[in-house]
Amino acid sequence: MSEESNGRQVFDEAWANEVLEANSPVREGGAATASATFPVPDTGGEEHGTPLYADVATLLAGGLPDPPTPSFLRRSDGHALFYPGQVNTLYGLPESLKTWILLAGCAEALMDGFNVLFVDLDHNGVHAVVFRLMDMGVDESILVDPHRFRFVEPEDRAHLVAVVADAKAWRPHFAGVDSIGELLPLLRLSSNSPDDFTIAHALVLKPLAMAGAAVVVIDHLSKNPESHGNGPTGTAAKRRAIGGVSLRVTINEQAAPGRAGSAYIAVNKDRHGGLRRHCPPAEGRAEPVAGLFRMDSSGGRIEWSIRAPQVGDAAKLDGVSPADLATLDQLDPPPTSVRDVKARTRWSSQRATDALRVWRSRNTKCVPEEQGTPAEEDRSPFPTPGARNEEHDPQTDQNVVRIGQKDILGGVWEGTPA
């Protein structure tokens, strides 16, 4: 990026090309290996190493590997949270233990013999990160070995570009980035621009994943509580770019020095379904609980664990008792407003508001986005053959797409006969 005289930021193509070249994989013998049937194009770095076409014959012969499976940061039942070779996200409100969960992933990886890169963009400081890792059980001999652990606080974009290029040769197994809210400004990119985020992803996050690392990025929720259900702050392109898992972190018990704390982890997106299949039913929630992170520093050292999800966690995460939800389920006709709930149950305003909010979220049917189903903003700009599409039919006065005998109203299958 560069700045014009009026201060407006403009994209610096030469800089981007320089970064892509720096991030390109090492070529054996100066050229890419390729087969005659499936040649590997040289695309300048980012997609280098991918055959021109998918090898369907190998796929059907059973020669391709199984779908990606999470293997970093294990729960108490042995199943893990983060995918290797993919970009994963942890997001939530401030003080919700996001960084501690990331550090737990780093500590586990180091103690298991893997190499770890920690990119500190959130001003934690090398002193705090190193001593926290030691308190979490990582031996000093591991942290002083640059082949095992590397910490960096990038001063500017050139520094960060050099780190990403180095990671291509070093190939860390686990890479923590704290946080994406500081990454985009460092690159002089806008947090609200889909195009700018795509550039940052292609120049920093994706190359780390292509080097083989389980990339875990911390992100934040917006300050407006009404938009928390939409996911991390900023552009929706963040969610689309996730190749691994996106996890929402919600504080359960606030931690403090010398005192235990905990936070629930819920699956917001799991592209491959490898984590979601090991989570209990969502109990009406859109996001199933993936586990409960616990940490305790009361004994001097920091003890931590991720308890596998249990039935009932979803209700605790929502902060509404199952009994209150059952009461709303029994109301006939169904409740229509907070005032209606208060009049029929004699609850307080806060209790009625919370219960109705959760009850509505659990009784709203929606088409899941899991495993490749496009989000609303990702809908194709081209009309579906034989279907009405509001993007192309000026006579459509509702967000309705009619397909055969069913309607999709605002993304909800209504099943109304045509």
C-alpha cells in the first residue's frame, strides 16, 4: 500500500508482487515438479504447487488423503480443535480468555515436539508470552531453541513479510497470530474492506498455512451487542476465508492471578466438519459447544484443560435455565413479545427478555452453512435456472426464492405448496 498526497491509501502492486515472490515455495532444481497429465502452473507464488486439474482418477482409486482432521489443542476426550495446514480463528469479547486458549495450543504443541511461531501484533510482549508458556509447563530449553520456538513483534509490514518468507523455509507446525485487528492496520489495509482482508489473508495467513502450520488467529467481536451473532467485527470476508474452524469464545468464570477461570468454546464454522462431528447436538443453538476451557493459577503454575462438551452446556452458555425454556415451549399460543411473556409467567423484565431471546433463536429453522453451504452474502449473482431470484426479478417484493414446491423465505425452508 502507499499514500497519495491527499492521504488516501492506494494499493501498491509492486509491493504485493514482491511479497508474493518472497512467499513462493522453494522449487527443487529451480522448477516446479509436474506430471504430463496434471501440470503444475507457476502462478507467481500463492497457488504454486497445485495441479492444473483435480486428479479424479486418483480420488476414485482411493489414493487421495482423507479429509482434514483437527489435530492441535486436544480436549479431554482426545479430539482436537485446530486443523493443520489451515487458517483457524478464535474470536470473542475482550477478557474472554482467547489469548490463553491460543497459548494453551502453543504450549501443547511445543511439549508434543512440534515447532511454534508466535506473531505478537497485540502488544503482549515477549516477556509475558515466554513466562506464561513456562508457567503452562513448557521447558526453558525448548523456548531458547530457535528451531523449536520463534517469537516476533513485527515493527512494520516489511518485518512481517520477512517473517512469513522465513516460515516458508522453517515450516512451523503451529502459528499463533494475535490479533487480526492489528494485522490489517500494520499492512495499511482497512478492517471493513473485503478486498483488503483478502489481500492480507493471501499475503500473510494463507502462506503460513501453506507452509504446513495450523494457523490460529485471534479476532474480536464488535462493540454493538446486537451484531455479536454475526461473528467477528469487520468484513464478512473473514468468515468466508476460514479453511479450518472458527470458534466463538464466551467467558464463563472470569480468571484472575491466583484464581481459576473458564470459557465456553462454540463452533461458528467448521469447513470440513471434523470438529463438529465430535460435538453433541446444538440443543437448538446455531453453534454447538466444542468444549469448556479451564485454567487455574492458584497453585503457582498455570494448570489448564479443555473439557469435552456435555449435554446441558448450551443452556449454560446462553445463561438461561432449561426450565425457563421448557415453560416457553408449553405456552399456547407461543409467546409473541417480552410483555406477553411477563404477563403469562410473571417473570421480571430481564428474565423474560433473556428467555425469549434464546427461545426464539432455538425455534428459528435455518439452512445450515456448514461444510460448504454458502452464506447469504455468498449467494451466486447468477439466477437459478427455473427459479425466481430476487437479485434478478424486479417483481419480487420479499426475500423469497421459489424452487419447485418449496419456498426459502429469508433463508428458511417454509415448505409451502406452490
